[in-house]
Amino acid sequence: MRTSITHSAAVGLVMVLVSSQAVAQQTTRQIYEGSKGAIVLLLAYDSGGTPSSLGSGFFFERNKIASNQHVLEGASRVVYRVIGSKDVHEVKQIAAVSKALDLAILEVAESHTPLKIVGHEKIGIGDKVVAIGNPRGLEGSVSEGIVSGVRGAGDVRFLQITAPISPGSSGGPLFTDNGAVVCVTH
């Protein structure tokens, strides 16, 4: 009798785990719809006021945007627009940069709901990924693929992916199949 109760409990637990895992996975459309309000198009200007670079970024804190350092290199002014919006906002400051990691943190006055971030240990080779960015200014473009390799050691890992990333998408988020950001695209 005790064995059948334990067996039944184990089967029930497996069913709960499998159904909660299925619920956690999202379609590419669900990921896009749930995150587009936190993804931005960035436009950098040189000291002469000429646009010098176009890229992507995303809110990872209420008033902080993550992007690539190379998108902002040499910029004297940076503006952003949340995808799907016509409102253009000034970036208050470039708060931090890492040339070695090609990362930049931008501080802004406006507050937005940030995207959920997960660590690289949550994804592996063969897992589905979704990239959202602004290739060549084509705002809010989506591509999907898989992780084809994990490179690096220690805390610094680079994901090799099959999802296309074109110029202008640099700095955008790369999502897992449950809609969490796992890295910044390059």
C-alpha cells in the first residue's frame, strides 16, 4: 500500500513538473508581445550632430538600458525610442562601459518595466533562442534560432547562435524560450 501511494505521488509530481515546464515555454510571438515595451532603438550622434550609429538596447532596470559599447563609441549625444512608439527621449548619461565585453549601461529619466534576466547556466546547446532588435533601422524585427555553441570560461560566456543578427540589432536582447533575457546580442 505504501509503495502505491509513493508511486502515485511521484507520478503526480512528474505531471506537475512537466505541465509547469510546458506553461513556462512561450511562442516567439508571446515573447515579442511581452517584451516590446522594454526594447529600444538607439541613435548616436557625433560631435557635429550627425547620426553616427544605430543600434538596439533594452531596459534591465526601471531607468537603465543595456546595449553594446560599440553602438555608442564616439557619441556626443544618444537618443532612444521604445519600439512601437513615436516618442524620442534623450539618454541622460552613459553610466558604464566595458570595451572588453562590448557592453554599455545607459541611464535615462523615463521609467519602464525591465525585462527578466537569467544567467547563462539556464541555457545550453540546442536550446531555442529569440532575438529582437532593429536591423538597419527596421524596428522591432524578430529572429529565432538555437544555441549552437557556448564559448568562454568562468563567469564570461559567449553564446554562438543560429538566429540572424544584422547591423542595427547589436545591443538587443536574446531570449530563452520562456521569455527571459540570457544575453546582449552583438
